Amino acid sequence: KGTGKEQKIRIESSSGLSKDEVERMRRDAEAHADLDKQRREFVEQKNVADSTIYEVEKQLSEHRAKLREEDAKSIEAARDELRTAMAGEDRAALESALQRFQAEAQKLASAAHAQQAPPQGAGAGQGGARPSNGDEPVDADFEVKA
């Protein structure tokens, strides 16, 4: 203000698209919506497969000793098949490979849970009381005296 100079800012659309071009682009987007939806579902399926592989590999590294060697090899073979299907573009092959991998991974889950399950009758002879595990709450009967 002290110099007497003036500045002006003008905001204009710089895309240069006419209304006809915008309308044509909108029609193209609507026409390809089905293809886009299928592609999105395929990519989501790949993401599910990738996260499943990660989780199973993590569990396999932790619980491999609890698993028979032939079961571990079948899980790894199913994993390799799933990775091959992920590299391709066939959605049916990916889905089939994922289902097979999940079925093979059930062996790992069964072996891990079988080792963690307490033997039958472990609490026998204790009168139904459970031993305290430090921070675990203990059920008890109590009376309020006045």
C-alpha cells in the first residue's frame, strides 16, 4: 500500500476440457464400471492371499516342531502354488489356490491347538477348584456381615 502498486490474483480453470469432453469421460467411466469392480475384487483377493501367506508363515515358523514334516511340506507347496496364482491374472485360479492353502493351513492350526489343550481330567482330585495364575480372577463364595 505504501508503494502504490497493486496485485491481483485470478483463479481460472486450467484443464481446458469442454462440456462435451467431460460428458464423454463420464460415459466411459460408467461403461467400464463393471470391469473396474472386477479388477478391484481381484486385487482385494490378492491382498487377502498375501496376508494369509504372511500369517501362516509366521505360525509355521513358531509351531513347525509340532507338525509332521510331510504336513509342513504340503503347506509350503500350497503356499508356492498360491504365490504363482497371485502372479497371474486368473481370478478362479487364485481363489482355488487360496482355498487349498487355507485347507492345508488347518493342519498347522490343529497341531498348534492340540499341543495347547490341557489333557482330559487335568483338574481331577482338586475338588473343582482351579489354581490361581497370578493375575487371573478366582471365583469364590463370600458372605457380607453386618
